[in-house]
Amino acid sequence: MKYADRVARLEGLIEISRSLNSTLSLRPLLNMIVVAARELTQTEACSILLVDRKSGQLYFEAATNLPGIHSIVVPMKDSVAGWVVRTGEPIVVPDVSNDPRFYRKADEQSAFTTRSILAIPLNTRNKVIGVLEAINKMGEEGFTEEDTELMSVLADQAAVAVQNALLFQQSDLISEIVHEMRTPLSAIVSYAELMQRPDVTVSQCQQFAGIVMREAERLGGLASNFLELARLESGRAHLAQDPIDLSTVIRMAVNVLIPQADAKQIRLAVDAPVTLPFVVGDAQRLHQVMLNLLGNAIKYCHAGDSVTVTVMEGDGCLTVSVADTGPGIPAKALPRIFDRFYRVASTENEELGAGLGLTITRQIIEAHKGEITVSSEEGQGTTFTLTLPVE
């Protein structure tokens, strides 16, 4: 390699190092790393696999030019990445067809053809937390010692940045969890103390017990949402990759919420073609998305309002809109509507949730490589629109 090219690559590495230290948000950080690795090594694709602390398995968490590879489980044994984690050593595989350690199911699931791999461990505090891979060196030269050297330097910087992002994410979420749990815990303690007073009647005890039960159920719901959000934000919620009939998912969610809508005299309707192309993903979590969007619409609508789900196909994706004729969302609230723990104030003193439903919804949609947006005008209703790529 020419001296000028080497200097340019080293300068690029310095600039990358500055960029990695500029964010503590995990997903943007992982994407930044794989893009940088691909540019440094001049390869067709790059990926990051992280070790799940509970299962000990490897999962693809970010990749360039590897469609459908997210959430693929890679075994510690019988895989190149697993070998790197176990040994803590980098490896170059010039021809994967001749290496028994190559895990071929990843290619089958992503419809990508791997020819060669450079894999580097992500080491932090004498522990391997993942693997950075460069795949298919472009040109006839193959991976060089300089490629290994540059990738090793990048991997060292990336490992520290990823570990810091994970720790920040955990501490930030924990502080919010503690804050949100104080209210129901205080209510439970207060009413439990009241029930023990000698002057409390049987009727009052029953009333207080009902409040304690509702607050305990609320705590349980908070805990479940916190766990789901933590998995999604950390990239450890490993979604299924199944062909899904979205029309069925939508109608199942509508059927669940019909009694709730009928009780408030709200009309629920679905406008979707009988036959739709499949989307690939996790049916259970997409069902959760529809329950969240429809449940919110019903919650804020009044008697006589309507909620309509519309599905359209085009441009390689399905577009789903959930539109209601309710009171709408104040303009000042729209920019924060997907923020965690943010709640839109109710004008009728309705019981507010934890403010996590829409945050989880957005995380699920983005994990399916989709997008979700909202439009609303006070007094004119609200429409949430999501797009999902078709198979």
C-alpha cells in the first residue's frame, strides 16, 4: 500500500475515534462502527455481534449490506465469531468454504454469499463482549496485515464505546424506573397502613384492598414494560423472523379491543385488502404494536368517535394507518410523543399509563426496519402511520 494511502487510512481512523466518543446511544453507535469498519477495510459488508450476558450466545446487532441478519443466533461452537470470542484472538478466513468453523445458516437467512472474513474480538477489561467482522475483501489482494492492524485498533476503541453506552443506558433507565415506581409503591404502603387502623370499617377495608390490588397490577405492568424497553433499546430483544400476514395481526388486535370500544360507544373499523404480501418479523410484537395504537385511540376518544385501521401496499412496503376522530394531540406535545415516560395530559382526568407504550411501539417498528410517524390537530383527531418492508 502506498504511503499516502496508509496516512489517509490512519487519519480516517483518528476521525472515527472522535465520532465514537460523541454518542452514548447504542444503536447509532453500532451502526457508526460497522460503516467505519467497511470503509477502512474496503469490504462488501461489515457486522457486529455481541455476546448476550444471560444466554452466552452471539447475536448480530448491526450490519451493513446484510439484509435480514439482525437477531440471528450464532452458536459459540462451530462459528468463526464463536472461535474469536473463545480464544480472544483475531482471525482471517480467506475462503470460508474450506473452513468448518463458518456458520452457513447466517448466509441462508440473509441471502448473502460470504467468501472471506476478517474477525476481530471486542475486548474490554480482559473480557470479550463481541466480534467485529469485515466480509468479502474487494479486489484480488485479500485481507492484509494492515487490514488486521487497523481493524484491531478500531475494535479496541469500539469495545470501550459500546461498553460505555451499555452502562449509560442501564443507569439512565434504572433511575427512571425508580422514579416511576415510587408512586404506586407509596400508594400500596399508605393504604396497607390504613387497613390496619382499628377504626376502619369492613367496607373501607375492601375499598382499600381494591386500590392496593390495582396499584400492584400497575407495578407489574410497569416492570414488564421496563424489561421490554430495556431489551429493545439495548438490542437484546431478539425478534422472530417469520413470514407474517399483517391483515391477520391487525384483525386479531381489533377483536381483542372490540369490547372496550363498545363500552365507550366507539366504532372500530378495518379497511384492508383480503390478500397482502407478507412482512418478515415477529408477529407477537407487531400484535403488541397494534394493541398499543388502537388502545391509545380508544382511550382518548369519546362516545360517537371512530377508529379506523387502513392498510395500503406500494413501493415495496405496507403502510398502516390508525386514524381516530378524537380530541387530537396538542401541537406542543407532538415532538415528544414517542419519548419514554412522556404522557399527554388528559382533559377528563383519565388514568394515565406509564408513558412507555409509544416508545416500545417505535422501537419494535424500527427493529423491523420500518418507520412510524404521527399527525394530529386538536379537535380533528390523530393518525399514526407506520410502514413495514414486504418480504
